[in-house]
Amino acid sequence: MKTKFIQSVLMAAVVGALSITSSCKKFLVVDSPSVSVPSTVFESTSNTNSAVIGIYNRLIGDNGYGNRISCLYPLTADDFKTSGNYSSSDRRGISMYGASSDNSDLYNPFVQLYSGVDRANLCIKYIPLSKLYTSGTASEKALMQRYYAEALALRAQFLYELIRNWGDVPVYFVPASDAETLFNTNANRDETYDHILADLKIAEDLLPWRSGITEYGSFRFTKGAVKGLRARIALARGGYSLRSNNHTMERRADYATYYKIAFDECLDMIGHRSEHTLNPVYENIFKTLHTTTRYDDAHELIFEVAAFGSNSNTDSKLGYYNGIRFNSASTFGQGGGGMNAIPTYFYEFDKSKDCRRDVTIGAFEITANSKKLLNAANNQTDAKFRKSWTAFNGTSSSQSFGVNWPVLRFADVLLMYAEADNELNNGPSAKAISALQEVQRRAYAGFEDQIPATPTDKAGFFNAIVKERLLEFGGEGVRKYDLIRWNLIASKFEETRTKLRQFMNGEGAYANLPLYIYAKESNYNQTATVPEVASMDLYGVTGATTVNDIFYAPGLGASSAPSGYTLKNWRKSVTDDPLSGGITGTLSGFATYFEANKKELFPYPKSALNENPKIVQNYGY
């Protein structure tokens, strides 16, 4: 009987103690386990802790947020796409919305997510049965309640990830060993969402705030992390999704109930600024993910998936697969380049005031000479992940650098609050406007009094939220799922194709942009990113006094570069060739195979359908 994705996971009791500190990312380290029966595991707080850490372990690795779930599943949106040419059976098929059910990147993450659910189910069943939970000392009870709450939160995270990618997934709320059948059919996602929202309410009541368990850092669930996750899931429950019964994007009539949940959770978090608030320096949020040195005293990072160990099971390929591109011959060794920015995304940011553009988009690559050089417009990368921010070894062939994945940060709390407030009150309150502007002021560091004007009507404020989330969370795996829950993904894709065509033709907002830019290698100073980009060596043109000006000036228009410079295609890099074009091309076009009311969800992996014949394949596959 092949039931791999729903097989029970044997509980491992860890030999030895775990040392967890707020500055250590290695809380997932476990020694060689010995198999124990649950009644033994959960009568020890140490072993229970180890069992819970075993659940966290299912978040990371190549098939978790270490690569596929973080860097493949959220693409494409109107910020980034996967590099390379289309194949239905690999990562590019996912990015272009043309994945087949035998796509090699779908099955193993599907299995790992269910493995996480089952590990959580074991803890959720046995922790409350433990004598330590029911009749231990006060400190033992509090500790066991904490572990129980973490298991509930983790199960919610796994199920949320399954639902947002596959929809009405089969659900198991008991360990597989206790299930009446291992062949559950597709479950109603609304009911699943309601169940895990209730679980999260229990969890947040049992967990302390971050300051009460500082050893957890942002690598384990605390009250704030659970509240933020509950708000996010509530907005998904209250938003649009592709319905299995009528193959239509719909949201339920009671959606406001769930916006109210998100509103209340975010409001409570905003009222606890000593626990979490905005990091004053946008770039430092992402530098913090790369090292044991923390640059986030504000604790904007509320929950991260920790990576360690230089292997495919417990580490990540962040900064190697994605991020700024490093030539293998450079002193940094190979890294980055797996994701490309949509060329027009560069122009969504204010050209000289919004610091997020240069942190988010890799305008330059690192050459074989360890210098920086401008990328072509269609070859820019994501940039919040960089090998040069890690303790890399340029001579090593390692692909893992211990870089964490950000699941939730405080900027999201502010913007979820503003969105929910606007929806519930038929327009934004003063506090909602303040929340939006707080995010914008951080982005406009040094130009805080020049943030965009804030609309005060409901539709205008919603559109401002839509735009702000595009700018704030680029490359963090947020945008695609936002567009789906707003039912904007089809219209934004059409809007982006129109913008790309205008970009190609030099029309509209892109009328004065250069066909070509001429660049020369320059020192990679490893300074803050805005001055790093500003110090690129680009050929000056009339009316352009800074590097930023060159991106907005018509330029020479010549296909041969001035002496000493290299030609970089800018508008010229985007074509609409039927095969290779970046707009509707069948190999590398923008979301070429997307079909509204079909491709908002993935196909169930063929192997999973073979293992459980009661799963109904998603419509359109």
C-alpha cells in the first residue's frame, strides 16, 4: 500500500539537551534519535521539546521554505518570475502557470507538508494526555501548554500552505495511526480554515509574548507570531479563492467576520510595540536573516524559518538559488540568479526616494573579477538574499549558507490592519492611514515628508494598500497569494503585460527610458545598497547627473557602447517574440499559461493521486 504522504511519522526522543538562544539559528539541531513510544516521550519536558522541534524540522530544507515553497511556489506575480525557459515538469512550469501533475517540484513538498501535519497531530494528541500537562508543577504545566500551543500553530501553518496552493486538500486532525482511513477525500477549505483559526486562538492564549520567552527569538512561535498568522489566515478565509464546485473565484458572504478577526489580532499587536515594531532600517531586516548577528532590535521579524547544517534537509538554498547573481569565478563563489524581476517592477518605486527598490531588486551582478556590473533590464534578480551577507567560503562547493526565510514581519501586521480597517469601516480610519504611512515613511528614509498622498476613500485606500504591499514585500513570497485573495491576479497579469509592451515600445510612463545603458565594472564595496547602486559606473548622458537619472533618460540609443563600456539592453531586452519573448512568448513569457478560474491552484501531484485515489484532481489539469 503506497500512502507515503499520509504515513505516520515515528516519534523520536532526542538524546541530550538542546541549547536555544535568541541569537542562535540552530535550534533545529538534533542528535541521533532513538525511537520511543509516545507515552515515554511526553512524560519528559525535554523529550516533548524535542518532539516539537521535530515538527519545526518539516518547515525547512529543499522541499520546505529552504527552496521550493519559498522560491518556486510564490512565482509568478507582478514582482518576480523564475529565470530560464518553460518546461511543464520543472520549476519554470510552476512559474509560467503551466505545471503538469508530474512536475518534479510538486510532490516532495506536498509530502513534507503532510509529514509536518502528522508530527503536529502526534504532539497535539499526546501532550494534553501527559501527567506533566494535567498534574505537573506550575512550571511544568506552563511549559507543556507552550509546546501544545506551538504544535497547534505549526499544524495551522502546514495546512495553510497546502490550502493556498492546492485548495480543498484532504485533512487529518488525528495521527495517521488513529485515522479511520488513510484515504480522505478533498475537504472543504472553509471548514479547515475555521478549524485552524480556532486552534490558533487556543495557541495564542497559551503562549507568552516574545519578551516572556526570549530564548525563542523569532525562530519559534510566540504569542505575536500566532496572532500574525491568525490574521493572515483570516484574510485568506475572508478573501477570494478558486471554488471546486463551480470553478469560479469567489469569496463567502460572511467575509467581514474574518476581516474582523484580522483587525482585532493586528490591533492587539500594534498595542504591544515593546514586543514588535518596525526596524528603522529596511535593509537590516534581510541582513539579519543571513547571520547569527542580529540587526533587528525592533523585532520586526516575528517568525522566521531557521536554517542550518549545510545539507538539503535542514538548511536552505537562499542566496544560492535566488538573490544577487555571483559569478562562480569571483572570490564569492557561485550564487543567485534563480529569480528575475519583472522589468517594469523596477519602475513601480519612486526613482530617488524609496530605498526599497535597491534592496529588493538586484540591478547589478558580481562578475568573475569580483566587481559589480549592471544587469540588463530583463536579467535583474531579487536582492533580499545575498551570498555576500553570509559567512560564505568562496572556495567551497556548498549551496547552503544558513539563511533563514521570513514568514511574518511587523510591516505586514500594519498593512493587514490598515486593509481590514478600510474594509470594515467603508473607508480608512485615521489609525489605518497612520499604519500605511508608517510603512511608507520607513521606505522614504531621508524623504519622510515626501511620501505619496494617501487616499481617504475606500477604493482609493485599498488601491494604495495593493500598491504598498507590492513595494514592501517583493521577493518574499507574498504577492501572488495577495493577488489571489483579492481576485486581482488575472487583471494584474493583463495590466503587467500591457506595461511590458509599453516598456518595449517606449510608450506611456516608459516613453523616456533608454533602449540601452552602457556600463563598466566597478568596485563591489559591500556598503548599504542604495549607495552601492549609486556608485555603479554607467555612461552619463545629457540631463543625467546621477546613476538614477540614467535609468530615466532616453540615452544615446546606439547599439554600440562607448569605448571602455559594455552594452546592456534596457528597453531593448524585452521583446514579444512568439517563442522567446518576455511578454507572451511560449518559453519565457510572463505567466504565459495562466488561465483565470483554473490556474490559481496547482495540480495535485500524480503520485499523490495514485497513493490516494479519493483525491479529486483540481479543475483544469
